[in-house]
Amino acid sequence: MKDRLVTLIGGGGFVGRYVAQELLKAGARVRIAQRDPKAAFYLKTQGGLGQTQFAAVDVTKPESVARAVHGSDAVVNLVGILSGDFHRIQVEGAANVAKAAAAAGVSALVQVSAIGADAESPSAYGRSKAEGEAAVRSAFPGATILRPSIVFGREDQFVNRFAAMISAAPVVPVLRAGAKFQPVYVADVAEVVAQAVSQPDRFGGETYELGGPDVLTMGALIRWIAQAIGRDPTVVELPDFAGSALSNLGFLPGAPITRDQWKMLQTDNVVSGTDGLAAFGITPTPLDAVAPGWLVRYRREGRFGTLGQAA
């Protein structure tokens, strides 16, 4: 990887920052391309002088993507949304990246998709992820497609969101308490991306689902987080009719869930076969091995709080 130029589309986001660190550590030059490059300037300190570049890109504009990937040896597309115009970003945008990568003659393309990508999915999100994968395969057959389950890490918007809610309320309502997840650690995902980029002959043209070592229900996850931050809220598992009704209000500001997200929760977010991490020789990191280290901020007295303390 030394001195190869890898362009990360959406590289300043949660997963992107870990991918950038992994590539910089391997000696690669990294170009962070996103709508607002200044928001990713914090990554400058992660590499040596001249090792990190920045570029503005809008995945919905082909000419913008072409400029961003020009001169690259490899490209990683990390752009994705949980609400909004899925087709424009996750289908057309993914196609634009793959076409630009092919035109630029890059040796490797990694498309970060998601478990749940399915052309027959009840959710527009799931369908758009599948359509985006197909568009990438059409333009760049040798691309590596990665489908992680829920990705967790210090800066995530999943575990942290629930921890903040639990720390602020004595009663915690839970939607789809029986829905299953297989949370995967962000650093493990970053290592997979780095390997896929550096070994396209080995991993190119394949699709890998990525999950952690534990399968948890939504209810079990909420209770685990509560225990980890020393809280003891009353957990109320809402019946599906209540969750469905709440999702119909998803268009309102501050709504807990959109209608499409509710549809996503109807399908378990777990690896369907052999976990892809094994193909990369990676032992998955358990949630309870790393999360307590950053969840201390949600304890009543921070890191000096006592676990098991009542809320």
C-alpha cells in the first residue's frame, strides 16, 4: 500500500475516519473526498506531511466524482443515508462512483453497502442498497462489496444514541424489541476495507457480509447498554401496532423513527451465512470488549460512577 493513492468518497464520516487511519498506517496516500472537505481536516494529523489530501465531491454529479478520483490507485465509496432520496444517493451516486473509478483505471473499488440490501426489501433503503450494488457491479465487475451489520464505535450514532436516551429518562420505550442485530466494530470494518483495497486479486468481485461475534435483540441491547452505564431504567417493549403508529409520524421533526426505518426493522440485521470477517482473517471484536471505555460519559458521575447505580 505504500505511496498508493486511495480516494475515500465520504471519508470524513464515522467509518471513513477509521478507514483513513488504517490506510495511513499502512503508508498509503489518502484523499478524503466529501461535500465539505473542511469538516474532515481533523484527519490531517493522522498522517505524515503530504500523505493526506482533500477534495470536494457530490456523488450526484458525475463530473465532480471524476475529478475526485482522478489519479487514484483505488477508490472506496462510503456514502450512504438513512433517510432522504435513497435512489439519488445510493443508486445513482454509487453508479457515478463506479463509472468514474472504471474510467480512471483504478485497480480496486470497494463499495460499502449494508446487510439488508435486497431488491425485494419492503424498505426503500434496502432496495436502494441492492440497486446500488447492481449498478456498481455493472460498471466495475471487480468491485468488492461489503455489507456490514450495525457498525459500532466511539463516535457511532447507534449505541451512543441509546446510551444518551437511557441516561436521560427513567422509562425507555423500545420498538421491535425482538429484532436481531449483529453489531460489528468499526475498526474491524476498516481493516477489511484496507485489505480489500490492497488485494483486489484476492477479494475483488466478491460480496462479504460483516457481523460481530454476538447476535443481540433490540431489547437485549438496550438492557446491556443500561447495565454498562450503571443505569436501571424501566424498559417498556412497545407492541408492533404502537411502533407502526409512531412510524407514521416520521415526517415530523424529532420523530423517533421514519416509516421506512420501521420497515427495515421487520427483517433481522444479521449475517446470512459465514461471517465475512473470517475471509479476511479477522477475529470479530465483541461490543463489551470496547464499548464500556467510551460509554463512561453516560454514567451519573462519569468514569468515577459506580456500575449498578440506580437511575
